[in-house]
Amino acid sequence: MSDGFLPFRDNIEHAATIGISHVVEPGGSTRSPGVADACARHGMSLTHTGLRLFHH
């Protein structure tokens, strides 16, 4: 099974180093809690869209 998903926690860590303050992500991934934790730790707001925008 694949969890074709962005962002990953390491993307959030990098985004914090360049001043990103808001992250929009689909939510519902097994990785979503880690992304939410990283956003909270860096003071970033986070929006879940509930919509994945990729096609196979």
C-alpha cells in the first residue's frame, strides 16, 4: 500500500527554516499526525482540505 502524500514531517522542518507560516494538506494520512505536530512545534497554522490532488 502506498500513502502518496505530501507534506511529510521533514518538509515542515525545512519550511520552518525559510519562514513558511501556513501549511495546507489533504489530511487523513497515516503521516498527518506527525505533520500536525511539526506545524504546532514551529508555530505554523495548518489547514486540512480533505481533497487529494493527484492521479495515477
